[in-house]
Amino acid sequence: MSSYHPFKHFVTITKHRHQVIRNGFHMGIFWHALGHDLSKYSHTEFHNSAKYYVGTSSPVFEQRKNENMASTVCLHHCGRNKHHWEYWADFFRGHVLAKTMPYKYSVEYVCDVIAASMTYSRKNFKPNMPLDYFNARKRHYYMTEATKQFVTWCFEQYASSGWKNLKKKDTKKVYLEITSKYPDVEIIDELQYEEDLIPLI
């Protein structure tokens, strides 16, 4: 386990938050993005994240490796931040239910993943990284098809032309077109896994 690094963790999460806000400005959700990830500064999340700080990836993964795969940071964070797909996953009578993420939270998720790639990759960042990251993991996510398609479209646009086609007038139109084709809630009892897709941690 790494040493306790509260200052380094504070700098990292603050840089990340500010990058999300900048991304949100490009995508037309600036005022909404101002509230991004404030729970990371709470005692529950900040203490354990600083305890598992590594600087090149999320402390959540380090906590999982050291605490039998369970992350108190993730449980606290995803239950309070609606831009995470986990917030929109529900459980009822043995079924897993996924609800389509509302527009502003879907866009915030896109801004978040792009910002995370920028923060952790630093000088090695490339525009295709958020798309590659999402494509490698989306089969493991309890997301509705509508959410997956919209998010994928956004990452594809960013990979090919940056912020050019990600203005609110463009993204809102595509979001409405995609969500009109699918139910708002889907039952997802089994996820498709490929052993070589991605390691558990």
C-alpha cells in the first residue's frame, strides 16, 4: 500500500475538477459542472483516497486491491454523484434495472472521462483515449443502450474533431434522437464478459 499523500491527492482531484468544468464549458453545461465531484473533499472519500494515492490512476482501484475488492470510496461517491452510471442502476426482486442517464449527467460523464484521461495521462494524452477507455469497459457497465450509444457518439466526436461537434445544440439533438428509440428503463440481468477484455482491477 502506498503512503498517505493528502496534499498530492488534493492537487490531483482539484486539477481534475477544474478540467471537468472547462470541458463542461465546451459542451454547454458550465454552471452544472461547477458542482462536479465536491464529495471527493468529504472526510469519507478524501481520507481513503489519500491513503491509496498513486497519481497515475484512481485511488479506488488501489483500495479495491488492498481491501478485498470492495471500495468505500466508490460506494460513497457513486451514491452522491449522478454523473456515474452506478447511480442509475437499481435492484428489484433479483433483477438489475438500468435507467437512462438524463442529458446533463450523461454530458457530465463524458466531460469526466475526458478530464480523467487528461489528468492521469498528462503529456501522453491523445483524443482517442476516452473512447478507447469506454469501449474496453462498457460491456461491464449497467447502462441502458441509449446511454451507451450517446456516450459512445460523444467520445467518437471528440476523438475525430475535438469539441467542434460537441456543442449543446448538437449533443442535445443526438441525445433526444437516441433516447427516443429505446425504453427509459432496461432489465440487465447478465453482462457479456470476455476474459481478455479487461482485468478485474
